[in-house]
Amino acid sequence: MHNSHYDEVFFASAYVAGLKDDIRAAVEPHVPLIVDRAALIAKIQQRTQERTKAKYNRNVAAPKPQFQK
């Protein structure tokens, strides 16, 4: 879509506004000025969250050892 009235910052802002809240909260402080940069930061954040969730699920699913008295 090409429109001379919209600049790259507009599209980057619209992209960030459409992200999930938790991802957007991590992307906004970087103030990306182009969509490619916003997408890269969002992808890094998403992967970080997925690794953290997988690690947490692995720790929760592991049974705790029972100590005998």
C-alpha cells in the first residue's frame, strides 16, 4: 500500500499498536521508526517469552522429590 500521506513511522506505530499487550510493552520503549525494526524486536520478545514459558512448564511438570523421615 503506497500513500504519500503516510510515512514509515505511521506504519511502525500501527504495527506496534496491533501487538499483544505483553509484546507491545516490550517493543514500545525501543521506539521503532520502521516496521522491520518493530517486527524484529517483537519477534525477539516473543521467542524470549516462549522460552521462559517452556522452562516454567518444565519445572512445574517435574514432580518434587519426596523425602522420607
